[in-house]
Amino acid sequence: MSLKTNIVLLLILTVFNCSELDKLTEFDITKDFNTTIEIAIPDNNGGSSSSLSESTTIDISTNEEIKKNLDLIQNITINTLTYEISNFTGAENAAITNASFNIGEISIAVNDVNLKQSDDNNTIYSIDDTNQLKSIATYLKNNTSVTITISGTLSATPVTFDVIIELDSTFTIDVI
């Protein structure tokens, strides 16, 4: 190295401590990953209850900037995880009961949802358990995609509706 390069390097190391220098090599990518699970359950024995289990996948590598930096992801933070019922048609008082989302290896129980009321009110449900969100982030750090399964019992049939899932995440990339 030249004397000039050594002086510049020494100056940088003197002015910035290690943690400040590390922050200079980091940048964040914030991205919303949205997916929809389309559910269509036909009439089941005169409208009686029916089991539900439908899945979708979120692949973080669909974002080009994240894809280019997969090996450099230092941390992932799940900012919000929400779901909403949309486009409901069917039995008027139909509800999902005993429901849960399985996201990768994480199981999240959710409250019962009246489908028509939820759709009419445009209710957005939030998963707020910090430990569950951290577990999902850890899973995504080790896997580029995650399968999301909603399961439960539909109180009445027939029904068709969408479950819109939004995963807002921040990826911290460390280039050094």
C-alpha cells in the first residue's frame, strides 16, 4: 500500500471506532411481502362444518436486492405480520374456529373470525407476539422461502374468500 493509502486508513480508524465503522458497511432493505390464500369450500352435507387447510409460499429471493445479498444478511426484523379476509361469499354466519397459521416451523393460534363481518369491516388482524416474529425472522435468515398454512374449522359451508397476508420485514445487509 502507498503511504497516502496508509494515512487515509489510519485517519479513518482514528476518527471512527469499530462499531461506527461497522455501521458504515451496513444498509437496510425494507420490503413488504404480500400473498393471498384463495379458499373455496363447497357445500358440505347441507352446510355443516368443514375442515380447512390451505397454503401459500413467500420467497424473499423474489426481491432482486435481497437476492443479490442473501449471503450478506446480518439480521432480519419482522416489522409487522398481518392478515385480512377479503372477497367473502357464502353462508352468512360462517366463521373460522380453532384456527392457526403455520409459518415454517412456527405455529400461531388465532382468534375465531366471522368471515362476512370481517370482510365487511375490512378488519386487519395483526400477529404481535415478539417471540413468534423473531422465530419467523430466524427461519427466513436460514431459508429463502417460507410456507404459510392456515388451518381450522369452518362453521358453515359453502364459502369462498381470500386470506391476504402481509409480511413487512427489514433486512440488514453487512457488506464487510
